Amino acid sequence: MSARLQTRLWVAQRATAVVLAVCVLVHLVTIVYAVRGGLSAAEILGRTRGNVAWAAFYVVFVVAIVIHGVIGLRTIAAEWLRFHGPAAEATLIGIALALGAMGLRAVVAVFA
Amino acid sequence: MEVKVWRGGAEGGRFQSFEVPRQPSQTVLDVVTYVQRHLDPTLSYRFACRVGMCGSCAMTVNGTPRWTCRTHVDKVVANDVLEVAPLANLPVVKDLVADMRAFFDKWARAKGEFKPTATKRDAFAIVKPGSAQRQEADAGIECIGCGVCYAACDVVAWNRDYLGPAALNRAWTLVNDVRDGARRARLEAVAGDAGCHSCHTLMSCTELCPKALSPTRSIAGLKRATALAAFSRSEEAQ
């Protein structure tokens, strides 16, 4: 992996950190607000189903988590486990795809 | 006081205890010198100026890298025990002498040498001391290459390819030198996993630098400069 790509990964992790700072805050405030009248699946789904704006928000959230988290895992794998190179990169891409698939599946389940 | 001194070579070693009398205003270098002159002449250690100018006497004192010549025993002794070992993160040559080659090779890898753009027929460059770039360069220029920051850095311990605080600080002073002509190549050399982007901003280098420099600040500057360079269209064509 070239130093230029490594630099871009670093920038991508910082940029997604900014996105996550906003997303986590909105997410937590929404949770606190939404459970005022008790917590039930029917109430949550009634609020979320078909809501395009919230669906788009959570798609952005999931994508930011995948980018930010997997770049972080890459550093942890290299520094703590000495796991780097093509095998590590393939593993991390696999983790990214799995994480993205699970996250988007949850978005579809709640908003579709 | 009991003084535990690391004895051994590249293949390993152990601490050997000596009893050394306390003196007023005694430095750790005084203690090591006492051991060699009076107790065991086979002890190897490195020093030159004794006054904090040369940067050759850095060792690990009670677990922390320090200049031994400028460290008073009073300030570091714990329960009347002083433990002196060679600098961490570097191979040991013998006893308290660390092999500094990797440290200085990384200065070269970080393109730590000045590349002039003018010739002897050109006039002297005029650099305003108050200019922002010169102030950035001045903030890091007093490094004397003692290796304390390198020994203190956890990222160096985790990642043997990491250039380390001193080499990156040197690169940053040159990036801010308006007379220098190797900015682009230098920014490429200090980017990525082996370079500034691996710094976790732990700041051990800044805390322990005997010259009170902030390699962390220099590395942060390099992160910004290299990130901009990695996205710049003109440098993409290189």
C-alpha cells in the first residue's frame, strides 16, 4: 500500500470522525426523546417506517462507522498483533463488507 | 545509594548493583563515571561534553530516558535506588551504550538534509525572522539528536519502521525552510504508516525532550501538510 493511500486513509478516518460526532449525538438524543412514552417495537416502527430522511441519516451513519472503524482496526492489527500486509488488508475488507451489510440490513429492517 | 547498572550486549544482559556515595549536586553521569573509575573499569557508557550540549549521554534512568549529565540524582532517585540502563528502542552495543544507527538512518529516510536551491553565485537569501514559516522552523531547530524522544516513543516500540519524533521534527523544520528545494519529496518520505500518520499524539517526546521542543507539534504540522499534498492535483501528476 502506497504512502499516499495510507495518508488518504488517515484523512478518511478524521473526516468520518467528524461525521460520527454529529451522528452519535443525534442518535443518542433521538433515543432519549423517543422512549419518553415507553419503549415498544410497534411505536418505533410506526415512527421510522417509510421515513426517507431518517433512513438516509442512518445510511450515512453506517457508512461512516464502516470507514472509521475498519481503518482503526487496521492500525490496531498492525501495532498490537503485528498483522499487516495483503492478508491483513483482505481480512479488513471482509470485516468492512460484513459490518456494512449488517448495518444496512438493520436500516432496511427499521425504515423500509 | 544502590545503583543498578545494566550490563550486557546485543544478546541480552542483567542489572548489576553497585554502592555509590551520595554527593551534593551529583548528576547521574557523575554516578556512572564513579562506577567506572572506582568500582568496575570494564563498564561502557557514552558521554562527551557533560554540560547538555552534545546529546551523547542519554540513558534510561529509573525507567525514563534522560540526559544523564543534566539529571540530578536528587530528582530521580527512588528509595535510595538508581537504575541506569541504555536507551530503549535501540539495540545495545555494550552495557549503557545504545547503537544509534537506526535512529540516524531514519533522519536520512525522512530526507533530513537541506537541499539548497541557490548556488554560490546567488545573493544571500533573506528570511524574515518573524515570518510564520521561519517561526515554525525555529521552534524545532534546536534538536541535538540525543535520542531521548525516540526511546520514549511507544509508536517506535510498536512499529519498527516508524521514523520517530526527532526525524519527523527535523523534516518539519526543513519543510518550513523557504530556501529548501526538496519539499515535495520530503513530504512523500514522511507520509503514511512509517511516517507522521502513525503518531498517536501520546506526547512522551514532548514531555521528555531535554531541549523543551515539541516534536508532537511538528508532527501535527506534517500531518496537515502531507494530507493536503496527498489530495493536491498537481502532485498527483508526479
